Amino acid sequence: MPLMPMLLLLLPPQTGTGKTYTMEGGPRGSDDGRKLSPQAGVIPRSIKQIFDLIESNGMDSTVKVSFLELYNEELTDLLTFDDSSNRLR
């Protein structure tokens, strides 16, 4: 199976600069995610591009996702449901 490129995004910590809108964007274009809104952010555009590439190549693939937050020098896994284990060391 061919290796897929990894995407790493680092954002500056300034408050009120539009990071959330840049990353997430505006309203969804469709409920199934196949059509992006013109206001789509970096995250939905990146995810769509990855899945479009997988689909167009007919590859058998596994996609693993991490969504981490670094705040006050603490790293948190935002996709973990267990509050006691979401702080990473």
C-alpha cells in the first residue's frame, strides 16, 4: 500500500485573529460532506482532498486522525471521550 503524505498544521496563539474560522470555515455545503461550501476552511478542504485522492485511486486505505490542542503548555487529545485520559504527557 503506498504511503500517504501527512498534514501538520501549526497556528499562532493570538486571540481573535480568526484561527477557528480559517480552520473550520462557514456553513457546510452538504450534509454528506461531498460538496464544500465556498467558505469551507482548511480542515474540511484537507479531509475532502484526502478522501477524493483515496477514492480516485481505488486504494484500500486506513485513515487515522488526531486532533490535538496545545494550551498553556498542556497537550490535549480533543477526540478522546474519557476526561481523565485526554491530557497527554
